[in-house]
Amino acid sequence: MKNLFDLSNKVAVLTGASKGMGKAMALALATQGATVVISSRKQDQLDATAAEINEACGAKRAYAIAANAGRHDELEALVSKTRESVGPIDIVIGNAGVNIHYGPISEIPDSAYEKTMQVNVQANLWLARLVVPDMIAKGAGSMIFTSSVGGFKPSATLGLYGTSKLALIGLVRNLALEYGPQGIRANAICPGLIRTDFAKALWDNPEAEARANSQIPLRRLGSPDDFGGIAAFLASDESSYMTGQALTVCGGTNMWT
């Protein structure tokens, strides 16, 4: 019987993968047989995460290469080092992101706007362009990008972040359209409120807990572990007829969107 979500002999590159959701997705892919190259800015955190993944798998499946996902030259080096170390790339997960402005959009400094859009949108376009030659050569590939349910609604405090994540969904749809004829798929994952360090300011208080317990249909906040399965699914051939989609993983808060 076929092993569902089998990723044996596949190479995946993940940004923002030293902890949280990125780490959970990397572990899931490695568990399914993929060789994963995890990236973030801090080499020491990456090394510790790679060691954890390799121990969990009982084999060396994780490699750690530090890179700032918002800088084209560092992404270029990441992709080049990946090819040298483990071969052509089959899967990419763009999970790195920033949220540097909390407040009304009328108060956003130009510098904050530009950095947010560069890291959350443009850098993922750079990443896609860098890896896609390997996928075109194979006639197959899966690109996965972390967006947010914030892209589906306005916010008095996170409007810029939501704007960037909606733009990322637009990018994913265009990647799906342009590269679909070559057998390459692109999809977005849209988390709700997840217990990660990135979102700690939004959930680490009694009010947030109370809202989760009363307003989220599943009555809990999300955890990084909720993203391993969907990442493995989108990376594998089991999702081979799915592209250009924005999949919400939110406990039901955005079921009508």
C-alpha cells in the first residue's frame, strides 16, 4: 500500500524554521522522508533545531544554513549552498515574516511599510525565482508560503501586516498561474492565532485566553504542531491537483471568509 505523504528523496528549503511553525513543518517533512534545509538568521538556534529533527528521525535529514530571508544575496547563498550540500530543490516553504508596526495605518513610517512588504512579499518572490529552475527541470515542485487570516480582514492595529499577507496570497495565485504549466504548484497557509513567540503579544494574556475559550469554535488557540500535517500534505503528491489556494488553519474563526 502506498505511504501517504511520502517525501522520500525530496529536498525542501524552509525559511523562518528554527522554531515555532517553521520548525514543526520541517520536522513533519523530515519525518516523511524529506531532506530539509532549515534557515533563519541565527546559526546556533538552527543547529539546535537540526539536531532535534535528526534525533527524532534517527537519521541525518536536517541541515542548518543561516540566512536573513529579507536579503536577496543571503537567499541566493542559501539556495546555492542547498544545491551544493543536498542537491536540487523540490519543495520550498517561505515561513519567514515580520510585523514591525502595531497601530493605525495612518501612522506607519515609510521605513516600516517598506521593510514589511519586502520581507513578507518581495522576499518570497525572490525565493520562488531562485528555486524554480530546479522544479522546472523536474517538471514538478511545491511552493508553500505562510500568509495569515489577517489578510482577509481589516484591523485597527495590524493593518499593515494584514495588507502584506493579502499581497502574499496574490503573489501565490500568480505563481500558481505562471508555473502551473510546468507542473509546479503554489499554495498559501493562513494561520489564525497561534502560540508562537512571533505572536506572543497577541495571546500571552488572560483576555486572549478568554476570547479563545469563548469565540474560537474549537475553543483553543493554535499550536505550531497544528501545521506539520498540512505542510506535509501540500509538499506531497497527495495535493497534486491543488494550487493557488489560501488554506485557513484557524480553529474555525474564518470559516466564512
